[in-house]
Amino acid sequence: MFDTLREIFTRPAPFGVYTAPELWADEHTSEKMLEYHLNPEIDLASRKHVFIERSAEWIAATFGVNITTSIADFGCGPGLYTTALAERGARVTGIDFSSRSLRYAAKRAVEKGLQIRYVQQNYLDLETEDRFDLILLIMCDFCALSPEQRHGLVRKFTTLLNPGGAVLLDAYTLNAFALREETIRCEKNLLHGFWSRQDYYGFLNVFKYEREKVVLDKYTIVEPSRTRVIYNWLQYFSPETLTRELESGGLVVEHRLSDVAGTPFSETSQEMAIIARKP
């Protein structure tokens, strides 16, 4: 028991463990995540649906979306953005871990008479001959990746974009980092049964790495038949560090905003959105 508790409370090296595939592949948690995506009133797996509609309208206007526009949505979930942009005429590809979310997205596309291509895959591993005018990485997904993963992904973006094509992504700022605090929680059925259909005990350890500007939400889920550990990493950025990462991968940063709906950038924003282009 002592060794188990010591492991639960151990602070790992930043981005030392990557468990995202396990989170999205689990039957129960993928079901709960889809519920969160489809709840129009909460900002959890996706943002509130009224924001997504406003965001899609801004994206379509900003990037001149029409029937010739080819868009890839990395981490598309149940297709909230892919559907909205396909309705505005774009040729859209969505890439996501979750088979459950993609089944929902594909069904919705059929119901609406939309031609949307969906790929079930870790987008870090995506290889395709297709080229795109616009790549989306929304809901601060970039922050959940290690420095090595981020560098590889930016290089992939540069390869997959047509000349003059753009990336639109968002990320958490250092203002958001300043608000995070180290905490410890232990509860029966932590997060209201999110982690399992059966009873379990959940430990949440929040670790804050000041030098790296990283936060880890480490979940240890103890069930009768197994114990799982899920590592939810988040990197926080200054405008300069995010710009440096994108430009080191071959992109040119054009605009900085507070969100992916076109709100002007503020130094007090907890998030920022970047438009970066392939030369």
C-alpha cells in the first residue's frame, strides 16, 4: 500500500508519459467525452455550440471558404467544425482518435447530405497525399503535446499545406498558467463516474512546473479489477514562445487573436489563437 501511494503522489518529468490513446480508446470514457462534446452549454470537450457557430462563420469569412477550399480538422471529435464548414461549401477531412465520435460525425454528415471524409487515427501519425488550404487544431490541443510531438506536428502541417495555406490553432497563455494551483483530491467515483461504469476511487494530483510552464493533471483510477493512470499534460505559452515554435517548423505567423472566433488579442487573455501560413 505504501508503494502504491508513493507512486500516486510521484511527480513525473514533464511529458514523461503519454496516455492520450488510452483515454480516447476506452469504451466508457469515449462515451462520456461524446456526451460532453454534444452538450451545447458547456466548455469541456468542445466549446459551447453558440461559440462554435460564431467561430465557423468567422473562419469561413476570414479564409474565404468556398467549394474549392480544402480543410483538415485535426482532433475533429464528433464533427462540430467539419459539419459547419462543409455546410459552407468546403471540402473537409476530419482526423480523430475516437471511433465513437467519428461514427456520430459520419452519421450526421449522411443525414445532412454532406461529403466529409473522416479518418480514425492519432493525427500525429497521419500520412496522406492530400494537401490542404487550411488546417485547424482547435480546443488548445497543441498544449497537450510534448515539445517533440509539437515540433513534428508543425513540420507535418508545413508538408500538408498547399503553398500559401494556413494553420489556425489556439493555446493557453501564461495568464491561464498563473491561475493554476497544485492540488490533491481523492473521491469515490471522481468526476461523477466519468472514468468507469462501476464504482472506483479516483486520485487527482495537479503538478505545476514553473520553469517549463507546464501543468499535469494526473488521474489514478482504482477499480476492483485494475488501476489506471491518465496523464493530462498542458503546456502554456507566451506569444513569443508559441510564435517561435511555429516558425521553427517552417510557418510564418501572420495574426494573433484571443480566440478562434476573431476576438482581438488582449494581453490579459487566458487563451490565444494564431494564424500561421506556409510561405
